[in-house]
Amino acid sequence: MPDKMLKFTNIEKQNPPKRGALTRRDDFNEIYSEYIHKKAAEQSSRCSQCGVPFCQIHCPLSNNIPDWLKLTAEGRLQEAYELAQSTNNMPEVCGRICPQDRLCEGNCVIEQSGHGTVTIGSVEKYITENAWDKGWIKPIKVKNEKKQSVGIIGAGPAGLACAEQLRKQGYQITIYDRYDRSGGLLIYGIPNFKLEKYVVERRTKILEASGIKFVQNFEVGKHSSLDQLREKHDAILIATGVYKAKETEISGSNLGNIFPAMDFLTASNRKGLGDKVELFDKGILNSEKKDVVIIGGGDTAMDCVRTSIRQNAKSVKCLYRRDRDNMPGSAREVINAEEEGVEFIWLSSPKEFLGTNKIESLIVNQIKLGDPDESGRKKPEIQKDSEFNLKADMVIKALGFDPENLPKLFKSEDLQITKLGTIKTDFDTMETNLQGVFAAGDIIRGASLVVWAIKDGRDAALSIDKYLKAKSLQKTKAA
């Protein structure tokens, strides 16, 4: 083994510098500084170069992490980037927002042996930012232009990844999106302090320069039906994501100042992008000087609590029905939120919203964890006579997302869906019951991680390429 690796026994884990909590809560800038080259190489050298790399096994994209860590440690940064991007269409995004503590870093062998994980996400971010700075990331050069076209519905991570993979094969790609900017959740859902918008915008600009056509403010079912798009293109990918907020049957839910998480986050992100946001400007979707309560324990809830802090809320509390060890969100995000002044009320669940016209307070039940349910997690149970009252001027529900009724929305009632409302696809090909129509991302798996959406987009591209080649061959034989 080269002497540049296996340094974990004498070099300690060190993350990039993190801005102080009092400073960072006053703005929406990313909280982590960049590695300098020396530190990136040093931290990469801690990799133990395992024979069975659990970091790679637990990455949805099967990123070749040990090899690009070794290349970084050796100063071969262009090769490191090329290897990283060969399996990941957005390594600079995943390096920032992936829950590495649950995926690659959480399964690092030296972490398990007590030496502290290799800081994989920060190195991934470093080598990709270095590649952008050096001008190594360029538009796709298509060697063989094909006449066949693919229409992609949704400009989120699944749609963008599929578009890039198919464009490399020479297909004509058009992406249709209901919003005025491409990126989907990356633009309007995730706050700047985790993912600054220029990171997404420069990636979509590269794709546009590669010959991919973007059609914004386009609603399938309104501007064209799904069947009309099928007639226009040789294949279709549905990659809309899931945006409809899950609801809870809680008395008082119709009171004012109770909002779904995406309404709150979208208003904040639009304001950061310079848009005029009337509900924000009027103080309605703005948490300034309010006692804010967020319900939920996932990454979206973490985005909401940390956004509220930055909007200068009077207080920010997060209710979650399980304990810290059982919450679905990133543990790193919880730590960041606590540093910034968020109060977590574990083992608690809202029973009733109180107020005249607007929310004034909540009645909250205390919870205990009972026997495991069918998922293996301990089931929350309400403790008898445990109610307490919590003051609130604003409540944000971050309880997850459901699919919209796409057959009705797309005017394609024959498009089959599952009992959960997600699009039903063939497990192997990702093709729907409609010939030549494929689906990928959250719209087939339910609300999930960006890295899984990228994985789905890449897999869908392989199936679409195979389908179009077979279609082309049939035409050739018929002629």
C-alpha cells in the first residue's frame, strides 16, 4: 500500500471549518468552509482502502469512494473528479446535502473501529468545486446525434440525471417543468445554508449548453396532455417528484398561520432568489418575531427550523414523536440546529391546535415508545394524562409528502398507480403500463433522498436507451 494512505492511526478526523452559530444564524450562506488542498489530501489519506469498502456498498450510486480518496491524497485531482462524476451526475450537490452520517460515512470501517470516519462528503465537495474552478467541467460533446427524442417531465435531480445520460448517447432531450427555474426541490425546497442556488444553476446551464432543451412554466395536462407529449417524443420519463403535503387529523387544523413545510420553504427560497413574494412580504409566510413550532423529525423539518432561526423568529421548537436516536433526519443537522438555538421537544405529538382565527397555542401529548411495529421501529404511544400547552404564533407541518393524482392531472386516466399513489412501474425496466413511458425518482419510490433520485434517473436512462434502440431496430427491419 502506498505510504500516502492508511494515515488514520496518526491523523485525526477533521471536518472543514464551520462558522460559529451566532454568526451563521444571521444569514443564509453555507455554514461549512471549503477544505484547503492540504487538508483535503490529508483527510483523504486517512482512508484504510478496505478490501470490502462498506462506504461504497452503502452509497446508492455505488460511488468508487476509496479510489477517488486515494487520488485526492496523491494530488491527482482531475482524475479524482472524473472518477467521482462517472457514477454521479451531481457530486457537488451530494457532497453538500447527502446524509453521509447515515450512508457512506456512517458505514466507514475506521469509524466503526473508533478512529472517526473519513470525511467523504467534504472531500467530494472539495474535488468537485476544484474541478469547476479549474474549468474541467464542460458541456457534453455529442459524437453521434440521433433523431429520436425523449421528453422528460420534471427538472429535479432524477430528470436532470436521466437527461444528461441520454444526451451523452446523442438523443434529443426536452425537459418540461412546471416551475420558472430548473432544479425542483434543489432550488425551491432546500435552503441556501445547505445548498446555495448557484451550485444548481451552473449545473443546469452546462446541460443547456450541451443541447438539452428546457421548457419552464409548463404544466402537463394544462399546456399538453401526456398523450400529446407521447406523440411528440419517442419516449417519455415522468420525474415529477412528490410535493403534496401529508395531512394529519388534528382539531383546529383550519386555523390561520398553520402551513405546509414546502409553502414556507418555497417562499423563503424565492425571496433569497430575489423574487417578489407577497405572502412573505406581508409577514404571513415569514417567521420573524414569532413563536414557531415545527412538527416532524425528517430533513425537511430540519430545513424549516433552521430557516426560522435565520428569519429571526422569537423562538423555534421542534416536536417529534420519537426520541433523538429514532428520528429519520440527519443527526448532523440536529446538532447544527441545536447550536443555532432550536429547542427539540422529543417524544411529543400535537393533539389540538387552539386559537380564535389564527393559531395561538397547541395541546401536546407526551409519548412513550412501545413495542416495535412492522417496520422494526418502536411504536409511539400516548402517555395518559400527559398533556401540556405550548404557545405558538406559527405552526409548520413537516410530516412528509404524498404524490399528486397524476392520471387526473395529466389527463391520462389509464396511467396506473399504486395504492400509495406513486406511479406503478416494471421493477426491472422502470417502464409504466404505457408503452414508452418511464418513471423515476420520488414519484415511484415516495419521498426519498436526492442521491436515490439521481440513481433512479441513471437507471431509467439505461432502460430508455435500450427501448429506443429496439424501437429503431424494428423500424429498420420494417423498412
